[in-house]
Amino acid sequence: MNQRYPRRLFTKMLVAFLFVFLLISQVIWLGFSLFAHDDSPFARQQRSLQQVQLASISGLLAHSSGPAAVQALVESWEPNVRPQVSFSPAPNTPTTIYAEDRGVPTILSQQLRDNAGHRYQVVLDYNGLDRFYERGHHSWHDSLHIPTPIMFFAPFLGIFFSLLLAWNMTRPIRQLREGFAKVSRGDLSVRLFPAMKRRYDELSIVAKDFDAMVERIDVLVKAREALLHDISHELRTPLARVQLAVGLARQSESNIPQSLDRIDLETERLDKMIGELLTLSRAEHDGIDIEQYFDFITLLEAILVDVRYEAQQPQVDVVAHYDSLKSVTVRGNAELIRRAIENVLRNALRYSTQGQVIVVKVEVDRDTLLLTICDSGPGVAEEKMSSIFDPFVRLQSSLSGKGYGLGLAIVRKVITAHHGQVSASNRQEGGLKISIRLPRWPE
């Protein structure tokens, strides 16, 4: 967390919060302006003061014999609340208040009686007194129609909540950024979900997906490294033999024919292994053309012809169970499917001995076809069953031959690329059973 980050997100959130606050305050003021009918607090306060003054004058005049006592009372008031008071004979008109409906009146006029029964028209003139002008008591923020307490506390509350929200949002983003930076530097041990799982929101789900991505990348990188190590190891042995043959040929001319035979043999082995590696790489990536359509039964019959020819020398029987007259259309690359099935059959042939039988069976339903190949060989130990489809995995057996452990790996890659499934299991009567399931193209 030592890397410094620009606070753009916090600034955006702070500005957005203050803008929304200002907008809401103006909408509230507009609503009160349109639908409220009461005076403002200032107008109610000044109206109350005027009524008190008028009641005091009325009460004093009712217990006195003239306006002189009233003038003495008015002179005792503070200058900023002292109106100009005038008396005149009362006309036969009702009392009138000169003011706006929702403002502060500047002139009050009312008929009053003294204790002698004389009627007077008393006028209270507030013109010239700034206290009774509402616009004279507005502060600079009144143009925004926001009360003073809110103007004082709102910026601090806005900054506090914006800071809290920005920290809560930018902290996981910084963690994600640092996690991606570590992955880009080759550190695949970084995990974010343990530190973010208590958020219980979308960002914790993102952290979980990030961890899954990194774990997948870690598995792929380790698999690539292991595959590169195995390829290097497998290539080193035949190359060493080639170098040895060259050295022997240089020592004596009599060793040249034998050395050339050895070089030819090792070259064939290298060519075979490189061909299998290319097939494995092609099956693993998106370079497979699966836009072809072929008859699976016809392809299987052609494969069985070659396998039965190879099975003559070890005297192994290959028995097939399927309906040769039924057409089963499969969408995919026929050449790769052929190689995959040949690899399984040759693997079964390698582990079979004289007199044993390899059984090939095809079961077809509406959507898929199931190809099972069973041999009568030694089978596979249960603890190694899950790894026989990995590259360069070879079982320690006297019947294993000279393979490189790429056959079944190619089978899995090819079948998976065709959206199928392949599995292996030991038979109860002995031997290994390979099951290949492929999607069938609808008729």
C-alpha cells in the first residue's frame, strides 16, 4: 500500500455529494414556495412584536385620558423598534392593516377608545426601521435558500461521508490494482478474497473471481513448465545417442554403418515424438477445424483394418460390436478422431499378450455415441488412474514398450476439443476399459 494513487474518485464523489445536497435544498425550497402558505419565521416574529406594541397602546389608552400617556410609553421603547405614532379622530371605517399577506406590515392603523369614551384612529408607522424589513436580515447564503445551521454543518458532514464512501470504494480497487500488478510481475501467489470476503458485495465476488483466475493461470503455467521439462528430458536421450553414434563413427570407419543405423533409428524416434507433440498442441488450441462431417462407423472400420493387421504378430484378436449398416454422423476433424482412436487401440494392443482379446463396442442414442475399448491386460493401479491422460506419464510395465506417454494425452485433448468426454476404469475380469463419448450430429 505504499504506492500513491490520485484521489480523483474521492474528488468526484465529494463534488457529486455537494451538488446533490445543493440541488435537494433548492427543490425543497421550491416545494415550500409553491405549496406553503405560512409566513416565514422572521415575519411571524415581527408581526408578534407589532401586535404586542398595539395591545400595549390599546391597554394604556383605555386607562388614561388621552394620547399623552401613549406618547410617553412609545418614547420608552428601543429606537430600532419605536414606530411613529399619530392620533386622529376616528372615522366611521373599520380597522385596516397595511401590509403584504405574507410580509411584515409597515403601517398599522386601528380605532381605540380612552377612558373618557373618545375614539381615536391610531396609526403606527414602521417605515424607516430596518428591523422590520425582512430583506435587510438576509445573509449571503440566503440566496441559496438554505438555513444557516445546515450551511455550517453540511460541508463537514459532506466531506466526512464522502471520505468514508470514497475510502470504502477505492480501497478494494487499490487492492485489485496491486493484485493485477503482482500477477503481471509473475507473482501468482496473490489472493484477494480472504481480505475482501467480509464486504458481502459485488467487489468481494470480483475478488473471488480474481483468485479463481490466478489459480487457473498458476495451474496452466505449472503445467507448461512441467511439459517443457518433460519435453527437454525426452529430447535429451535420443540426442545423446545421436552424439554418441557420431563420436563412434569418427573414431573408426568400421563403426560408420552401425552408427548410421543408430542415427536413423533415433531420428525416427525424434520425428515420431515431435509429431505427437504437434498433434497434442494442435488439439489443445483453437486450430482444430470441426466444421467437417463424417460417418463414424466408416471411420472406425478403416481404423480396425489397420489395427487387426498390426495385431497379427502378437496374435491378439480384435472383436467389434456395432451395426455396420447404420450411419452415425459426427461433426469434427476426422483425422484427429482417427489418431485418437488409433492411440487407444494401439495402447490396448501394447498391453495385450498372445491369445487375448480386445473388444470394441459402439452404442448410439439420439444425441451421443459411446465407444468403449476393453483389453485384457494388467490394468492400471487406482492411484495412477487419474494421471494416465497427462503428457509423458508412462506406466512401469514390461509390456509398456517404447512410447513417450503422449498417446492418451492426445486422446483427451482431441475428444475434449470435440465437446466429448473420455474416461478410464479397470475391468472386474481384468484389463482396462476406455470410454469415449462424442456428440452425434442429428439426422
